[in-house]
Amino acid sequence: MVSAVPARSNCTGAADPRVGPQWADAKSTEANVESESLLHKDEEWWTDPSLMRVNVVVCTATSVLEGTAYRMPTQRLLDAIVSGFVANSYRFGKDFMSLTDVLAHYPTGQKVSMASTQISKSRVLFVAERCGGQPDKEGAGAYQLRAKKPVLAMVYMPPYMLMGKMHAGPHQKLVHVLEADGTCRTFLAMTNICISPPLPTGESAFSFVAINKREIVHTAESPGGLQMIVGGAKAARPMKRKVAR
């Protein structure tokens, strides 16, 4: 965790006799700054009252972590994941996503509780929002709404298959969303999602998920809809009735 650097102070703690009383006043100011820095260092970053809490499930290829993520009041969860956020005058979230009140699930079935953890963003498959990820109406006014159309898509991110809606411009297809330039497109929004197999938490449906497009193996788009095959079994075909001769 990044901490403030205490202001330099005289080792003896006494005013330098070679200068006037202004030096003593400066020394007193430095001492106050140092005391405030030490007090600030004892506080956890997530105690910043300006932060908004978001209940999420973060999935990687080897673990699932449920806990609390954070965003600034005017941010959406997607913005905080992509750009990070500021807490107690420091910026977080450049390369790692921070969670608190964490319950981690591992492939062995083991569960581990942690007060906080930092997850490498490059290893995240997707972040599923349970609640709290959108700003209020006042904060949402900071965003310019653009007309977009939903595109029904299937996204394969081993070991998960996600089916839901991605959002493209009026004359765009899914490929245009995936190939969009800019770092802001590292994580893409997906809504009304069904996940197979279900997560270790037992959940399989979310209203919003931010997916890491660098972890996508392949996708499919279907204007007519997609059918997910559950449990790897093929859908049964109706048998033709034999005609007696």
C-alpha cells in the first residue's frame, strides 16, 4: 500500500540558533504535518467516506472472489475497473483491483476469508456486479448517453461460457465492439448475463458483468438468439415417426 512520506525534521528537535523565530514556526508546522501523516498512515484506504461500495464477484481462471469493490460517486463500476479511483489522496486500480471483506473460492473447494486483497487486472476474466455499481441520477449526468443497440452474444472464457447482451453503435456488429481501439475498451460491458457452469457461489445470472476482452477465446453473435447447452449434453432431436408398410 502506498503511504505518505513524513516531512523531514531536525533530529535534535530544537530551533536552529543561527536563524530567527520564523524557523521555529516552520519547525512546528513540519511537526504537525508529520503527526498528520502518521495518523493518516494508520487509516485504511477504504475508510475514505467519499467512496461508494459495490458488491461484486470477481472471476479468474483459478479462483472466484466475492467481496466489496469501490468507486467514486460519479463513476460506474466499469469506470473504476478501467481507470481506478482516488481514496485518501492516492490513486488505486492501475494494475490491480482492490477488494475488501473477501471470501475466496478455490478449485479444491477451499474457502479463505480475507480483510482485503489485490487482484491482478490482467488475470481477471470478468467482474460480476451484485449491487451498487451505478451512480445516482446526479452522478449519471456526467456521462453523455449514446444511442446503442443490444447485440445478443455468447462469450467463451474458460472455464466459463457467458451468454447475454453486449452493446454496439447503430451500424455496428459484435466484431466492432471487440475491435474498438483504446485502453478504455480493455473491459467491456455485458448485461442480462447467464453463466455456465454456475459460479462456486451458486450464482449463474447477473444484470451486469465487465469482461476482460483479452481473456476471450471466442465469441458468437446471433440476431435470432442463442441456445446454451447445459452440462455439455446435446439438445435432443425429435425422432421421426416410422411409417408402417
